Amino acid sequence: MEEIAIDGAMYFDANNHADIADKMMLIYKDETLRNKLIENAKLVVEKYNWEKSSELFWQSILKTIDD
């Protein structure tokens, strides 16, 4: 899901086994790319957590009840 992982993931065609294999090999061989993906993923992860998600969900419930 590009809208969530943004630059913290490598994307591939799930119906194309060659594309999946190529991307896996690229991550395996290209240490710079691998490290960049890891660092980007760490930034993405900081945006999401269970506490924040549950609080936002609860606020949505309260807003719905108040309307």
C-alpha cells in the first residue's frame, strides 16, 4: 500500500513472479538501497502506532455520537 509505506518499501507486481524475484535480488545485492529502504521505513513507522490509532478511532466515535 503505497499510501502508507511511501518510500519505505519496494513495490512489485504480485502477479509477476519474475518481478518479485528481481526486487528481492535487488534488495539483497544493493546494500545502499536496502539501507535507504530501512531508514525510510523507520520514518514511516513513527507516524503509526496503536495508541495513536486507537485515540483517533475513539475521537471519531465520540464525534459521531455528538453529531
